[in-house]
Amino acid sequence: MRSLPEADPGVPDIRSPLRYLWWNARRQSRALLTGIAFATLWWLGQALVPAVLGKGVDAVRAEDTRALLTWSAILLGLGLVQAFTGIMRHRYAVFNWLSAAYRTVQLTARHAARLGATLPKRLSTGEVVSVGNSDIAHIGSSMDILLRGTGAIVAIVTVTVILISTSLPLGLLVLFGVPVMAVAVGPLLRPLHRRQKRHRDLTGDLSTRSADIVAGLRVLRGIGGEQVFAGRYREESQRVRHAGVGVARVESLLEGAQIVLPGVLIAIVTGVGASFAVADEITPGQLVSFYTYAVFLIGPMRTVTEAADRLTKGHVAARRVVRILSIEPEISGGAGDSPGGVLRDSYSGVTVQPGKLTALAAGTPEEAMAIADRLGRYSEGDVTFGPADLSTLPMDEVRSRILVADNGARLFTGMLRDELDVRGTATAEQLRQALHAACAEDIVEALPEGLDAQVAEAGREFSGGQQQRLRLARALLTDPEVLILVEPTSAVDAHSEARIAERLVKARAGRTTLVCTTSPLVLDRTDQVIFVEDGRVHAEGAHRDLLDSSPAYAATVTRGED
């Protein structure tokens, strides 16, 4: 079997859950059709066994040794066919399950990267995580069940034809009995669909709640809020439990129907067949075949019921996936180009000169963040980059040339070296220089494995100041054309801050850098300071000159202290 396929380039424009499942099936149509063929042969091999067994019984009754050996050989052949097709059916079932499931992961991950900052504004963390935790399993199962489900339908039709050709009343009994039992479970599917959707929604909300609690556990302990949030989590988990029990109630009825309804059909077919055998209308071998067929039909009928259940779950899961795929990025790019140069935000008047280390001091952190977002094309704004509008440049080019590094960035799980060198191209000397500029050598030296140490989730083994310095080293190592740093030293002590300010000047010499900060230690090292108040440029100049000429600036950077 071939390896799992990569996701198709781009994200399909699909707005319907059924269309998404159909699109997924088309992407793996060859493997799906091959698996259906093996599943059909597997079921047919089982469906022919009762007929061969009945012929063998009649051969024993007629004392025909040659016929008995012939039918025994045919029975052995059917067993070998079942063994081979059963193996291949299962292999293709697993392949189709994995293909559909991980194609969904690839698509959602790719689209999440494309959405960028838009995704957390539109969906909660738990909503997105639940796609990878549970929805992919249901989507994979919906592809898997197509193999056995299609083969089961073919087996039911084959058995019905055999029964009709043997005995018209018994054949018609099975022909009408099977659809009636399939329709009988229909009323259970709609409430199951509705309860599964509610359970899925509550599970996503609970995942979001647990992620928030884990991320903020240190703060909760500091303010004594553990019990409050534990109580809220307990309430939500109970709602999830009750919703899960509601789903289980309907599923238990389906499970019971899968036993009771075929059992009723078996009893009827066996009773009618026995009366025909007593009246010599059918042979004892045919009676054995009819009974065996009635027992055999439990398998394909349960598979058909299971298919309805799994396709329902797949439809619910596909709806959540489509919801993510249907979100469009708030910010889009163009097809233009720019040689670079001055980066200017027309609304605020902030102008970042090329090759200079510029500081942006704002009255509030929110003002500085808003300007940084516009300059980095994370929000709409009238921004020019050299002679071109920033909005006309492709988004990939904007992201590669302009880097906005704020304190919302995270350290991810993995080797520390890989977390710092995200492009995998830095030399050992470049790593050393970046760590030196960010005053982060002591962090690496304290780790037993150094740069080969494993970073835990969100870098929780590091303090806030250590994380900030590592993030700064990562930003410097990326070495973009324009680097925008938002409060890069807010969590470090004054001595480290002074060293970082001095080394930052050397590390970014000759390259365009904007530092959003109100720290006098950093401001005093920059080439130019831009002071923003109420979203507009209020004053520009050197740090010491602005302290004398702008009382508002002095009050902002000294925090009202002498």
C-alpha cells in the first residue's frame, strides 16, 4: 500500500458538511473504491457459505460422497477468499480512515496558519483543539464505514436474491423485512444528531475552560481563585457529562435495535422455513441455509445501522471543520512589490526610517500595540513601505520582511535550539550572538543539555523574564528587514535591561528597528524617539531633548517620578 497522501494545495471553498465529506471521498477515491471491492468480496464470501452448507447437508442426506467433497472444497475456497479479502479490507479501511482524518488535520492546520491573528478572534482554543482531538476520528470513521457498509448492502441484496430463487415467500419476507427494520431505526437518528451536536459544543467549551485554567494556574493561586474556577469547571464538566449520557441513551436504543429487530426477523424466517420443510416444500439443507442466512443477516444489518450512526457523527464533525474552513482572513495581501525604505503609518504619523533604531513611546500600551499591528499588517491601516502601499504586497512577503515581536508570542514544545532558530539555518556563532544580545546566555548555561534541552509546553519551566529574553533572541536570530519589538524588556531587571539596550544597538546596526517602550534605559540608546498621545504623533527627537521639551513625554517615561 502506498503512503498517506499530502493534503491538496490550498483550502477548498466548501460551505456544507456533506460536500466536505464528498470532497474528502473524492480525494481518496481510488483507495476507497479498492477497499469497497475487497469489502464486497469479503461479505459475498460469507453470504455464499449458508448456500454451500445447505448443499453439503443435502449431499449427506443423499449419501453422495462426490458431491459432499465438491461442496466441502468450495466451502474451503470461500474460507480462503474471506481470509484474504478480510485482511485487505481491513488494511484499506485503516488507510482510508487515516487519509480522511489527517487530511482534515492538514487542512485545518494550514488554514489556521493562513488565518493568523483572525482565528483566535473568531473561535475559542477549545473549539480548534476539539477538531484534532475528536472530530478527525469521526470523519475518518465515516470514510471507513463506507467500505463495510457498501459491502453489507451488496450482501443483503445477494442473500435476498438467493432466498427468492429458492422460496418466493421466504425471499419476499426478507426483502420487505430488511427495509422495514432499517426504517424503524430512522426516528432515532435525528435526536442522536441533535444530542451529538450539543455534546460536541459543550466539549469544546470545556476544553477552552481547562486551557485557560492551566495557563493561568499560577495567577489563580496568587489571588486565591482556585476554588472559584474549580467550581466553574465542575459545573461545565457536569453539563458535558449529562449531554454525553443523553447521547448514550439514544445510542443504547440503537444498539438494542440492532439485536432485537434482526432477532425478530430470524424467528419469523426460521418459523416459516420450518413449516415449509415439514410440508416438503423445501429440503432440510435449504432449511439449514435459510436459518443460517437469517443469522448471517444480523451482521450486515448491524453494519448498515452502524453506518447510519457513524455518518451522522461524521456530519456533525464535518460541520465544525467547515466552520473553520469558511472563516476568511481579516487581512489579505496583493500582488505588488516594494524595494523597501521608509515605513509610515499615515493615521498616527509614525515614520520609521530605514537603517535606524527608532523608539515609540505611547501614552498607553494599547496605542503602541495598535500602531505596531498596523505597521506589521495585522490590522487594516493606511501604511506605506517605501513607495508602495503595504496592503498591495503579498502577505508572505510582508511576514518575511516585517516582524512584529510582542509578549503574546509563545515558546513551543521541542528542542530549545529549534525554538530559537525557527528557520533552521543559523550557525552556532549566530546563535551565540543572538543569545548575547538578549542577555540570555545564562539561561542556556543553566540547562544541563544547553541548547539541546527540551522546552516544556509554553516554556513553563522558564520565568517571565527568561521567556521574554528567549523570545527576543528568537526575533533577533530571524533577522528581518524591519523588526518591531513591543515592550521587549518589560519583565527583566534594570541591569539586564541596560545591557539589552546597549547590545540591541550593535545587533541591529544598519537595519530598521522600531522598539515600542517607555523604558528610559532603552529610549536613551535609540537614534530617535517618537512620542504618541491619543493615537497621534505628539513629539519627535532624542530622548534627552524630549524630556526637556515635552512635559507629557517626561511624565509618561518617568511615570510621574522625578
